[in-house]
Amino acid sequence: MRWSGGVPGLRWEGGRVSVLAYGQQIAFRAVGQRLCPGARGNPCPLAATVPARATGGQCPECARLDRAHSVAADTIADDPRTYRVYLAWFGPGMTKVGITAEERGDARLLEQGAVAFSWLGRGPLMAARRTEELLRHALKVPDRIPYAQKRAVRHALPAPDARRREIEELYGRATGLAGWAETLERLEFRAYDHGEAFGLEGLAPLYGTVTELHDEGVVAGRLLAAAGPDLHLLDSEGRCLALDTRLVRGWRLVAADPGGTSVTVLVKKANNDVQDGLFPE
């Protein structure tokens, strides 16, 4: 999944992007084996196979190479770009702190599935990183929230005003802390909301989540919403299924009959737990 200008799209090998539109029918079939796509624009030298349920979609060697050049790995201390610190809201009681290169705008927030967010400050990488750590330890604000938790609350979110209030309260606590990096410029509070960009208004209740693809397995449905790496599809029987597109990476895909889905799905129970068994391989 790639987000550009607030619009989701699927990026293919070679760089072509298929822009997605809510309401369109999506139907594809996986073919063959799931292969590692490589790292940093280079093919995997081992042409390694990847487990079907791995959201990383890379072999260990290629994953290490990508992470070695990632800001999140704290291995690039001399990056000259300006960074921004943000608060990202995913659901009631689910707010995280993070940093992103200023030149990327809100792309990182869209990629994470942040329903709402606010900037906190801007400055050099190390100043942004120190401020992020300050919030984590002083306010117990995490820097990661599992995708499964984000996905579970996405179908019954409070109104935008309530989302804004929760971020604003945390923003006030964060800016009241002593110990901010001196080189980090504080930014005024402003809440941004991705509810419309994600298509979350009136989203049908979640029925189940695709856990893996397999050879000849079909995913099909009408696109209701997209958030972060997830597609929310209404299948031919009127059930809302979530597909984490990170599971698609490395598969060869071909067009399929939109009549039904035949991959493994975890079915959501009434108590928000899940059980295996729908559309088993």
C-alpha cells in the first residue's frame, strides 16, 4: 500500500501504482510462491521464499538491510533533514508519539493508519528523537501500537470532536513538560483528521481478517475503506473483511472472479476475540 496526496494505491514491482477508489470492486488471485522482493530497490539475491503470515514480507537478510537504513533503527544520527514530532490517535485511549521527516508531510501518519493527529515540534533528528523519548517516559505514551488493536476499534470510532479533544489534552500535557530539546521548535496545536480520507464514516462492522494468502487463493470484494496498510472489503455475502496488504507483498497476483474469497480468515467473535476457520486453505 502507498499513500499519495491522501489517496491510497497499490504499488507494483517496478514502481507502477494502481490508485484505489472507494466503491470499486477488487478481485485477485495469488499464484505460485511468496518470494522476498528484496531491499532498497535491489532484488533478493537468494530469491528466498517468505512465510505466508509474515507481515514484513522479506527474508531476514533483506529485512536487516532495510532496517539498517531506517531512522527508526537509530542508525542515522547525522541525517541533515528537519524532523517533526507528532501525536497520532487511533482510537479511544490509543495515542502514540512518533517522528517523521518534515518533507514527507502526513504520509507517515496515513501509512500507520492514524485517524487523527497533531504536530508537536520540528527540528534536527536527534532533538526530535530526544523529545519523543521524553514523552514516552514522562507520560507513558507508546511509540508503537499493534495494527490488530488499531483495526479492532476502527469500525466504531467516536466523532471527530471527541478525537480532537483527546489529542488536545495529551498535547497540553506534553508541552507542559520540562526537558524538551532546546533545538526543537514547538508547534501550535492543530488537529488533523483522516476519517474522510480513510472512508471510515459508516464503516460496516468487521466480520473477519485475512491472515494469509496461498497459491490459487482469491481475495474479492467492494472496497469500503482503507487505513494504513489495511483494505476493508465487503464480500459477496455482505461481510466486511480486512486485508493487511503487507501480506500481499511478494505474491504474483492475477485478476480473479469477484464472486468470492477463498483465503484463510480469522472471524471476529462478539467479545472482540477471533477464531480461526472461515475460508480455510
